[in-house]
Amino acid sequence: MPYKVLLTAGAERDLEALHDYIAHHDSKAAADRVLDRLLKVAGDLTTFPERGSHPRELLVLGIHQYRQVFFKPYRLIYRIIRTEVVVYLIADGRRDMQTLLAQRLLGGPN
């Protein structure tokens, strides 16, 4: 039975921001390619979402319910809830992920 993949509003904003950034600094065609690949990676989670690894920034805090998959350098952070895969964050892995994860997933200061 395939899982249903859902993007949170934050993950949708992440995609828009990444697309805008790449389109501005490279080209719209490059931005479209990256967006298509990220959406494919998210869509691939409909089968075997458990294959994603646990983000090390969360493991050190004892948090094991989130997983990640990559389209380097981008990371998709998600959680499996029954038959749904909820994508919470899509970000360039070169960013300060500890702070970003704390803000987005743990309700830390913005």
C-alpha cells in the first residue's frame, strides 16, 4: 500500500524560496530542474519511506521520529505518520541545519 506524501506549508515555502533563489542567481530553467528533482524525491517516498536516514542533528537530541532523504545538496526532512509521509523542511544542507531544524521542528525561536 503506497504512502501519501504531504508537504507542510513550511516545506511549500521552502520550495518556492529555493526556486526563486536559483532562478535569480542562475536561470529559470535550472530552478525548474531542481524543483522537478526535489518533487520527484518527495514523490518517491510513497514507497519505502523508511529508507531515509535519521538527521544526525536530531539524533544527538534523542529525537528519532524524523527522517531525511537527499537531492544533494538539498535535504528533505520528513516524518512517517501511519500511512502518510509529512515533509516538514526542504533546505540546502550547507545551511545551519541545527538552528533551522530547531526552529521548524522543535518550535525554537525564529
